[in-house]
Amino acid sequence: MKKISSVIIVFAIILVASFTVIRTASAEEVKITGVISKIEIAADQKSAIAVIKDNKSSESITITITDEATLDKFKDKRILEGDEIRTKFEKDGDKNTSKMFKKTAGC
């Protein structure tokens, strides 16, 4: 009886671990450098949307920013439209969520 319950517990752990790996593998992490063409801060000021024109592909990419440090830089005007930035974001379907957002010249 103990062997059967042990096998069931091990199987359950493996099953949960495999679902965790599948979930994290579905989101793709992308790095780009480009110029900000638009910044929109939400009314509650807890998020913002930035449109970046990628230097390599010239494609406009919309990124959602939720981290406080970057939002403070938007509010303090340390990052403005027209600034060149380097960003890392997670691409999950149609939604791009920022993981890192910095000016290329520092800041």
C-alpha cells in the first residue's frame, strides 16, 4: 500500500513540474533597441504603454510597462518620446510585457 501511494505522489509531482515547464516555455523573451514613438501612462498610474520602433526591423512594437522604477522615469520626464532605449520583454501572444526598460545612453 505504501508503494502505491508513493508512486502516486511521485507521479503527481512530475505532472505538476511538467505543467510548470510548459507554461513558462509558452512565453518568448525578446530584446530590442529602438526609439520611443509614444508613451501613454494609465489613469491609475500603475502601468504604461510604450510604442518602440525597433532599430533592426523598423517595426513598431507596443510594450506594457508595470515596474515602478520605469514608471517613475516616465513621470519625472527622465525617459521621453524620442529617446533611444534598450528593452527586454516577454512576448505572450499579442501581449508584450516589459522585463527591463533603460535608456541606451544611461539613466
